Amino acid sequence: MGNDSAKLSEEGLQEFMQEIDRMHHRDDQHVTEPHLVTHSEDAYWLTGGTDNPSHLGLLRHVPMKTVEFVLQVIPAETSTDLQRHVHESVHYVADGGGWSEIGDQVVTWSKGDFVFTPPWIWHRHYANSEDVHMIIIENSRLLNSLDAGRRESRGKVSFAEEFGVQDT
């Protein structure tokens, strides 16, 4: 890590800690955040430029400093890319069903389930015969504010194809 990265991370951490300190001393109940409600139709849907073939809707106006919320639609009988990232994430399955490769594990899920992907573990999510709608909750904002975010994609290959191991 170069000096510039260390400085950015240190500045980001200092700003984050100052914000936490302000919250500890907050007696005034006047709310200044402009977006207490973010409507799903206000999501910014990514139309390209990512390695992920699923549809991702960014909820840019959620006023949280450490947690990111993303809407995801995986069309029927398709999948996301094989990816990993340093942040933790939980996918809440709002509708549909499918399965995921998370490292050397294969797990199935359906509507109402929560799917956890640990940091820096290769994973890929698959939809069964109907579209899957998920809400992704991740701590990427915190890591990005510290200049510590990182994400990689291997494209549309399975864990077994990429790493030559049997799915379990």
C-alpha cells in the first residue's frame, strides 16, 4: 500500500470516527437527512459496464454511511458472474428460488431466505425457472470509505470449472 492509499484510508477513518462522535452527542432530534424513504422506482439500474449479467439497482439515496443496499434481479435460468469481494454481504431473497456456489459449497435458497457470502470467497448465484428478486445488504460503503474496497470477477464460469474441484 502506497503512502497516498494509507493517507486516504487514515483520512477516511478519521472522518468516520468524527461522524460517530457527533452521533454520540446528538441530543437535537431535528433530522437533516433528506432521504428517509427511498422508493424502489428511484433505484439507479446499471445497464452495462459490469461483469455481472444480473440486473443491479443501486439505492444511491439511502443515507447510510457504512452499509450499501442494492436491488438485484437474476432472470430465470441465468446466473450472476463468479466473483469475490472483501466486503461481507447478505442477499435477502424477496422472490424466486435458486442456488449459490459459495467457495466449495453449494447451497439452495428460496423466498424469505438470507444468503451470506463471506469476504474474499468466490461465489455465484443461480436462478431456477423464475426470476429471482433479491435485496443485497453489504458493508462495502465502510470499506470503500477507508479505501479498502476490492472486487474481482471471473465471468460466467462455475466454481468447479474455474478451480477444478468438485462441487459439494
